[in-house]
Amino acid sequence: MQNAIIMITNLRLRTYIGLNLEEKNKKQDIVLNIEVHYPVEEACLNDNIEDALNYKVITKAIINHVENGRFLLLERLVSSVLRITVDHRWVTYAKVTIDKPHALRFADSVSLSLSWQK
């Protein structure tokens, strides 16, 4: 069995994330990197769209969830995006990393990663 690895790289979204009053009242930039594995043998053999994982559907669900949500913790945001990512029965592994740019004074960003495996 062959596994496909879909990489969604640097998906830039805005959401309410954080504990401070300013963070609760002003959307912030976040950057998502998502890795999804699924068996791809049938799609390779048949060239049939029904045999491929539709990453556009997953991405649209993530965008809707993130941009319309409010989160106190980065942990909560990452875990909820991971749940959306692994919702399809074909997914065998997924990893989500979300960066919060400029969260610390002397750092480019703070990031958190979570992974899941079937």
C-alpha cells in the first residue's frame, strides 16, 4: 500500500486567540502547517477523483472553524484543527502546527504541534 502525504503549507488565517483583553477583542494572524497521510493506491491506479482525499474540503472546513472561532489557548485551537483534519475515514496520520507570530517580544513566533495516528 502506498501512502500519500498531503502538505498544506503556511495557511495564513486570522482569529481571536489569547488571554489578554486586547487579544480577545482583536483578531490576530496565525499560520497553519498541516500534514495528512492516507492510502493512495486506488487513486494512483485508476485516476479517479473518488479515490483521492479532497484536501480542498478539509481546508475550507478549517478556514471556517478558525476564522469564526474564539480561542483562549493555542492548545485548544491546534487540537480542534487536528480533529477536523482527521475526520475522514481514510486518514491514517495527521500533524498540525500553528504559529502565532509576534507572540513573544524577541521571537518570530510561538508554535504548537499535535499529531494523531490511526
